[in-house]
Amino acid sequence: METENSNGSALHLPSRPLDVKGIIPSLLNLVGSISRFESVDSIFKNIFESVQEIFNISEMFIARLDEKKNLFVIKALSGYPPEDLKAIKRMGFTSEQIRLQSPSRFRVGRDSYYIRAEEWSHFNPRDPFYDHPEDLWKPRMRPDEWHEIDFFNFLLRDHHGNIVGFMELNDSEDGKLPSREEVEAIEIFAGLAGIAIETEKTFEASISEKQFSEMLIDLLSHDIENYNHVIIGCCDKMIESQYSKKHAEPLVGSIRGKSEKINSLISQVNRIAESKKRMRELDFCIDLPTAIQRSIIEMLNLFPNKALRFNFHPPDGMCLARADDLIEEVFISLLSNAVKYDIHERINVDISVESKRDGENDYWVVHITDHGTGIPDTDKGKIFERYHRTGDGLSARQGLGLFISKSLVAGYGGDIWASDRVEGRPEEGARFCVMVPKFSENQQQK
């Protein structure tokens, strides 16, 4: 199929008859692997073996979109010299780079592009893809020669048409370019790679939903069962004591306490479920300084008898984050920890907001710093686990609240972690960092 006019790259490729007998069994094998939900790594390996054997390709890789980094990162490669593998695996590609490599004048198929040495000036001689850098400036000796700069890109798309990766070919065994017919056939293999990526994402999402549902059920059944055992035990003792006021009062107090725990648990589960529901939406946002200030007011109401000072100097302008008002639950939980685990008569908590860039993504990071008992290094990662409890007495921190906070923040596409107020000296206080994506103007327009 020739898709370009007389100036297109397709006209620079030779035309040769294609033997489809060797191709069909490989395609059927790949379709079977995808339908059996085999791992993407295994499917990529099969694609490499087929493309290299059938089409005489010596060097190729597949890059996949990492949605958190917003970069295309290399997930599988084959044929490159061992000394170059580490450098190649570290490479990442932006959407802009992919756009530069796929203008219409390079198109040789529906989603395949032949980038010719004569028309490509963006190469870097130090790139590990070039086995013979000394040949970069040599002219092409014959029309079907694979020049050192030449490469082919095959875009991988999901069923919505979104680019989820690309497959790049860098060289052939015999130094010759593939024919137009071979490029069309390779494009089918690339299409199956895109289907494999989407199938894996769908499968992982279904597993994640199942695990999420099981976690909520476990939260309710396990914890409520424990609380009910206490309530039933208290009721039995009240019956045995013949309802005497002396014996009944503490038991009634215990029943009330456990009932309140059940109500709190149900409320927490509802919050997690709500965050899971909202994370599917794209159009919500909140101004972080406003949310923090509301959380501070709530803290002053919760601890009216404590001498509290919250030092918060918001940055100029609005700090719109891709989150909703449930983020206030996170701030209240962390601020409550800061107050509860500070033994000083006057309690000071420092709050700040800073901008951070990770790859091509922009985030706001909220730092909540206390002067309390701190968190040992061995527990900093564990405190976000569901039932982890660290320390004892005043320094004990129970993990359910932090677990829920981490679940909420993860739902926004962010992260939360603990560090020291003074680096390397955990006994001088803790710092919790909440990172949430910025809400961009592009998202607002959508």
C-alpha cells in the first residue's frame, strides 16, 4: 500500500513479493497468546522473534507509555550490543519527540514511518543506537541500503486511537531496507503489540477492582466482627450482673465506644469508595491553600483546649490541584497526628506548599512538619499499611487513618510519604509530604 505522494518516504522503499505462508502461523500464535492473557513481556519476545526471523531485522525495541512519568520508556529490546543495553534502557521519549518522528511525509503505512537519513537532522552521534558513528555522514551507496541514520517507527494504539507505545527498527541483518510489502506486514505485528498493551491494562484494572472490593469487604467484616465481639461480651456481662448500675455503666460506655468505632469505620470505607469513584473523573479540582485553611479551622475546633499554632504562609495566587474536597480528610488526619504526638505544652505545626516537576508532569507538594516524637526510619514506609502500629504510648501511631490517606492521594494520581523534620534525626519531629497533580488550564478547558 502506497500512502504518500511523489515526495513521500514510501517511494524510497523497494517493492518485493511477500511470502505470507511464514507470517500467518506467527500471527495466529500471537493472537492466541493475547487471548490467553499471557504477559506483555512474553508477547513482545514472540514479536521480536517473528519480526527478526521473517523480515531479517537485527535491532529493534518497543517503548511503552508510562502514564505517571508521561514518557515513553523502553520495555523490550533485542539485537543491540551488550555494552549499549544499559544506556538504551535508560532512554525515555516525550510525546513531542514521537510527533517529530511521525510527520505525514515520513508515513509509509497506516501507522508506520520511515525516517530517512537524507531528511533527518535531529540525530545525536552519541546515541547508543548507532553501532558505527563513523558512517553517519557517509552518503547512501545504493537505493535499498539501510543507512546508519535510517530507522522505522510503528505507532501502537489502543482502541480509542491513543498512542500507547511505539516499535522502532534500527537495522537489518543484510543491511537492506524492508520492502513496502514487508512494512505492511510488520505493521500487523505492531498492531498486535498495541492490543497486548491494552489487554494487559484492562486485565490489571479488573484485578485491581476485584482487590479493591475485597479490601472494602475485609475492612467491614473483619473490624465490625471484632467490635461486635466486644459489644456481645459486654451485653452478656450486663445480663450476668443483673443490670446493676455499678456494673452496667462501664459496660454501656464500652458498647457506646465500639458502636462509635463501627460508625467511624463505615464512614472511612465510604470515603475510600468515594475516592475510587471520583478518580475516574477528569474535571475536578481544588485550591490547595483554601483546603488547608479549612482543615486548620477544623483542627482548632477539634482541639479547643490545646495551645495550637499552625504556621502556614500560602504561596501567591491559586494552587489548583487535581483533587476534590476529600483531600481535606488527608490534611485533617495528618494535622491530627501532628497534634496527638507532640508532648509540648504549646504545639507548633509548619505547613508549606511547593511546586515540583517529575518527568513531564507537574505537582504540588504539601509539607506538614511537626515537633513531636517523630517516626523511626524502620517504620516510615510501614505506617501507611492498614494495621501497622509503630511505637508505644505517646509515640504510637495506628495505621488505618494513614492507610486511608494514602488510598485517597493515590486516587488523585499522587503520593504521600514520611520523612524527618531534621534530616537524619527522627526524634526531633516528623514531616509528611502530600504530592498531588497540578490542575492545568488544558484540563480546565476540557
